[in-house]
Amino acid sequence: MSRGIRVISLAPTQTEVIAALGCIDMLAGVTENCDFPPEVKGISTFGSWYAPDLHQVMKAGPDLVCTFGSHQEEMASTLKEAGLVVYHSDPGTVRASMDTFREIGRILNREDAANQLVEELEDRLFRVLSITDRIDPSRRVRVLRIMNWEPLITVGPGSFQHDVIGSAGGMNVFRDGSEPYFVCTREEVRLRDPEVIFFCEAFIRQRLLDSAEWRSIAAVLHGRIHIFDCGLTCRSGPRIVDMVEGLFEALYR
């Protein structure tokens, strides 16, 4: 594929990758949640990332549709059955995310741009890993990532966010989780006693501070509560290394 093709991205992560490869001009559609880089905001939208308008996508007849994550697996299958070409990814690690950048670069005939992007990100990631790989497991900071407050949802192995925590030198307190994303209890959190808690929804901070059952947890007791932009914490696009670097700073600087 080359310039002139029409791509509809149904996920913010994929939109960011396409933009980072210099292919914004190929985007014929995005979702209402695709907000980065700012240049994509004027592009036609096809509903939200959670519930895109698949009928309108089919009607538009793009050359390629990009979907992302387990949430959109069924949507990807529906679009394929309708005869559309679909690229779907659901990477579980930082490096797997970078592999998808190369895959999209190959599909869009932007392999050189993709290779350059990945090499730059790998260099930055290596600088962090050269420090964090030397941290003894017993001295790693215990970390809780809150995905949702009610019910309380966190991350486990198989999620790129679990790998971000490890890459940044942290130890996910739910590293023994059976699913990439799952519901946990407040009692389980209390027993695991995270030293750092991070999330992207600002209201959670006050909930933690106001709740008697959370006040004895190390992270709350010592004020090590961090809010990161959702674009960094919830997307495995080109800014994933920004998140690793930012979390490393929060844990050890």
C-alpha cells in the first residue's frame, strides 16, 4: 500500500502509530477518542473507540481498517467478514508494541520510517533498562496500577501495562494475576501493600485519601500516588516509552 489509500483507525493507539509514521494524510476516519497528535482532530469520526459505527465504516469502504485490543477483536472479525481489509493488534509487552509499529509501517509502505521510529524508541528504552535490570527483585518498588475504581480493576501478566511497570523497575503487586486485566478486592490490595499507586482518572486520588481502608497502605500513607495522562497509561503507541520513562522517574527519582 502507498499514498492515496484510505485508512480508518478505530483505536487511538493505531491512530498515533499511523501519525508517527508520517501518514496522517492517509487517515480517512478515526474515533472520537483519537486526540493525539492534535492534527488528527479535524478528521471525520466514526463513533467512539468503545462503540464505533461499523455500519458507517463499511459504507465508507476504506482500503484498510485498524483495530486494537481484545475489546475490538469481534469488531475486527465483523469487518473482515464484510470484506474489508483489517489490521488488528493486541500487544502484551513494550517490545511487542514496537513490533506492531513495524507491521503497520510495512502495510503502509513506510518501513524506513517505522524502523527509524523503533530504533529511536529502543535506544531510549535501553537507557532505562540498563538501570532497572540491575535492581534486585527484593528492592523493586511494589506498584499497583488502578484501571477502574468501581469495580476495582488492575493489570496482570499479558498486559502491556504490566510490562511497562517491570520495564520501569517496579514490581506489579498483582504479578501473579491470571488475566491481563481483572477485578481485585481492596483486601487483596491491602495485603499486597503497594508502595506506589498510579492511574489516569484524577478523581481516584481523592477517593484514596478519603477512604479509611486505603490510608494504611504504604502508597497512600507516604503520598506516593501518581496520576498519568490516559494517552500515556492506556495506549501502547509511540508514547509507550514516555510512560516507561515517566514511571521510572516516579519510582526512583
